[in-house]
Amino acid sequence: MKLDFEYGNGMMSAELPDSTDVFIPGETVADPPCLPQDWDTLYNATVESLRNPIGMKPLRELGHKGSKVVIIIPDIVKGGCQPTSHRKVSIRACLDELYSVGVEKKDVLLLFSGGLHPKTTLKDAKAILGEDLFHEFYPTNQIMSHDSEDYDHLVDLGTTDRGDPVIMNKYVYECDIPILIGHTQGNPYGGYSGGYKHCTTGITHWRSIASHHVPKVMHRPDFTPVSGHNLMRTKFDEIGMHMEKHMGHPFFCCDAVLDTYSRQIAIFSGYAKEMQPVSWEIADKRTYVPWAEKKYDVVVFGMPQNFHYGDGMGTNPIQMMQALSAQVIRHKRIMSDKCVFIVSSACNGYFHDERWPYLRELFEMFQHDYCNILPDMDRYGEYFATNQEYIRKYRFCNAFHPFHGFSMMSCGHIAEMNTSAIYIVGAQEPGIARAMGLKTRATFEEALEDAKKKFVGPNPNILALPKTYKVGAVHLCMKADGYDGTNGHPCDDC
């Protein structure tokens, strides 16, 4: 069969055996039905959620004249920007509820929770908020991005009982009503976005993030395959609840379970500790898909140049490794022990130095000084994270924070841990792929023939994943096993 896969800014064709199985999220197995996507229906459903929150009082009972409110909003990486996106609808619904009980517009701050991501640009802010919300708050300087290096607007809350540092945004810490707008959408880091993951990664500091986005957490057996019950997720919850303890009140969450195209399936509001499990019950039905009837020896997909974290994601070698590993984390349940990945990528030497100014240096360091596997680079984390020039570029030039590269590397090693080989097809600078331990071939067909000779035998089970990075991913499971919530690795020592 002939299939097309993402490649650079275009597509690359592959002739695969007719026995190849194909899975496309939302198509091969339909998502649960989403809510009607007209504004009135979604607005009314959101208001219903805000007025009947799980585990805490409604916004109308929390707010009053003089209340200071911070609405914490995910950046462009997640959630969709369509006219009826959850962010657009829920922010408006929250504002209307608060205004109805006397909260004044001047006391509201819209805060993008980018964590270590680049600060939100004006273009992205308009896309996320829509023109009306943007122009309502931007002229009065009531839209800003979290700055994890702005020590005048951070507060150190000590450590959790486990000893993890908790440093959070001061605007959020000091406000009366902190509202987390979140998305319960499949994520390889801890199962789902939203809930406590939002505040723990979005409004903190690299030292907080370094307590969970590191090899000692991400290379544990409870991390791969993905689940909602591992040490990383436990730390998210502990850090979020530690924030709440010191604030003296909980976050008010408004999370939407999203489908393949970021449309709202269901909306839940309330206290994250009690709301998360309820939202996950619905999200599990969309995200953990019991479909596979056999384990796969070969997984085939394509990597565009521009996706998820931005332009260069599919050509920058460190980012490529993270993207490869994310697919391992999502699909490990259906991979055979000898599984091989075959992936198209332009791999053309484009690092996008403005967006990731530190990754070229990091990549070069990986080639030297006994750095045989990516975790060997972990010792340089603080060196990069405290580099003032890289920090200045994060704060003022829309770059990622330098520690973000180490979270990417920690994830990136998971691909090597769990595959027999990874072939990059169509690399224009193949030495970059080989420097990361990847094999290179000109075509899918050549890569498959080589894999048959060396790793998987003459008749491998092949899974093709078109649209891997174009639509919201799922976590595939074996049809007979389903998903038990723990993936067989209960986090006994969390």
C-alpha cells in the first residue's frame, strides 16, 4: 500500500506491505462525541460547570467587589485556537460570572502560563484569546506572560514534604481567586495536561521543574508507557497542593476534555484534587484506545519541520529525540520487544537558534567528554540553566528557557531505551541524525529492508501512523488489555 507521511514542509510517500495496519486518531476509532460547537451551547455548558464545581464553591460565591483575580491560560502549544476553543469560551464565561457579583475588570489579570516556554507573542495572544478579549485587556496592560526569571514577581514557598522546591508566580500567589484554564488532553508527561500539571509546570521556576522533568523521574519503569499514575504525576499533585496550602485557598480549575481536533467533549470545574479523577474518567475513553490485536515490530510515521514547540521541532536533533520518545511513551503497550521506528524527517541542520539558542551548544557538548547517552549530559543542567545570556534571550527574545533543553533530553533518551533501532528517512544532513544514535536511509523502503535483515525478520508486524503530529494523539493499548489506570506499574514508592 502507498501512504504519505509528513516530511519537512511537505510529504514523503512510502510503499509498505499490504498487511500494514494504519491508525489515525479520531478516524480509525471514533472519539466520544464532542459537544455541539456553537458558541451558545459551549458557553452554557461552561457556565453550568462554573456554577456546579467539584469540591469547592462556585465563582459567584468566591468573588465580590475588590477581589483580585488572575486567570492562568495555557500558551499556544496546547488547546486549539478555533473561535469556540475552550480558552476563548471559558475565559469569557469566568469573567461574566465574576462581573455579575461585583468583581471589576481593573482587578483581573490574564496570565499566560508558559513555564519555560517562550513568552507569548502578540500574534499568539490574539489567536488564543480572540480579538475581543485581547483588545479588552491589552490596552490596560492586563495581559502578560509568566517570567520564570523575574525574581521580583516570584515567591519561594520552600519545599514539599518530598523535598521538591516550589517557586511560583507572585501575581498568582497574592490574588484572591486564581483560575486555571486547562485542557484534559493526552500528554506523554504524566498522562494529561490540565489540573495540577498546569500550575506545576506553567507558573513555576526551572528548579521546581528540575524536580520532575529529569532522568531519575522520567527513566523509571512507571513513566513508560504513559499513565496517570507515576512519580511525575504524583509530584505535579504534591507541588500544586503545596502552592494551595501556602496561598490559603485552592486554585479554581476549569478544564475541558478535548477530542482529536481540540473540541470540547466535556467541561469540569472545581478543586483539582477532586476534579482531576472525574475528568480523567471521560478523557480515558478518548485517549487510551484498546485497539491493537498484536504487538508491532515496526512503527512508521513522519515528522514535519514545524509542530508542537514550533518551527524546527522536526529538524533540531534534541527536539527530534523528544518527539520520537513521545511516540514511544504513547505506544509502548503495543510495541514488541524488538520494535523499530522508521520516521521521515528533513533533518536539514535547521536548529532555529533564535528559539533554542542553547541547543546547538548542547548538541556539540553531547559529542564529547564521554557523553555516550543523553543522560550523561544531565550534569550540565545547572550550567545551562544559569547562563545569563541564554536567560536574557528567554526573557526578552522569545526563546525557550535553557533548562527546557534538559527536559527534552531526559525525554529523548526514552526512544533509545525502548527500541531496537530508529531510522531517519530523507535526512538532508544525515550526520546530525547519526550523531544522536539514529540510523539513516534515503527511503522508507530501504529502511524497512535493512530492519528486516538486522532486527525484525522477514515478516514483521507493521503499524503506520499518518498524521502523527497533525492531530491530537492517543495512547494506544492492546485490545484485550485495555487500560487499568496504572499500566501495570503502580507507583508504590511515590
